[in-house]
Amino acid sequence: MSLFDDVAGAVMGKVMGGNQGGMAQIAMEMFNQHGGLNGVLDKFKQGGLGDLAASWVGTGANLPISADQISSVLGSGAIAEMAAKFGITPEVLSTQIAQHLPSVIDKMTPNGEVGADSGNLLSTVLGMLK
């Protein structure tokens, strides 16, 4: 793991309210695989859940998402691969992502909008450090 991954993982842990470091690593992996925040949001738009994801970015209440919806949007193969990497089952991983992703994206977009550089994970993480 690189120094950036260590720092980014620590920041994601803080953003997630001090939840386990493993979840922060999972979030980092997901954002890296899908091109950062913009890429993840695009996946949800393409999967027909753009309105749901928009609630996480906006300043209102975050709409919930199910583990099945996570698997559908991100792909069961990608979920299985990521789960194996972290030594958990795909079901546990998709449940954890469903539980934490709305809050993570909400905290990454405190002004209710995705910044122009949000596709760059390094810029996003550095912005959180300010």
C-alpha cells in the first residue's frame, strides 16, 4: 500500500465517522475502480439510480440503498472480486457498501454539489484535509 493509500484511508476513516479502517479501504478501492466520485455517481446514473445518488450529493436527506441495488449497479463480479480481496463474502460487502456509501458521498459533497475535480480522488482527499 502506498503512502497516498495510507493517508487517503485515514481520511476516509474520519469521513466515515471513525468506522473500521477496513470499510475505509473498501471505499477507497471502490472509488479507485470506478474513476473517483464522478465515476461512482455515473455508475448509479447508468444503473437507473441517479435520483437516489443525487440525494447523497444534495443537502437534503440521504435516501437508503439496498445491498441488491449495490450489486446490480456495481456488478456482482466486481463485488465478488473486491470481497475476496478483503476476505469477506460478497453479501457482507454489498451490505456494508449500502450502509455507508450514502454517508460517504454526502460528506464528500458538503455543499450539495460535486466539485469539478471530484473525479480526481487525490484532489478530493486533499480537499477533505482542509
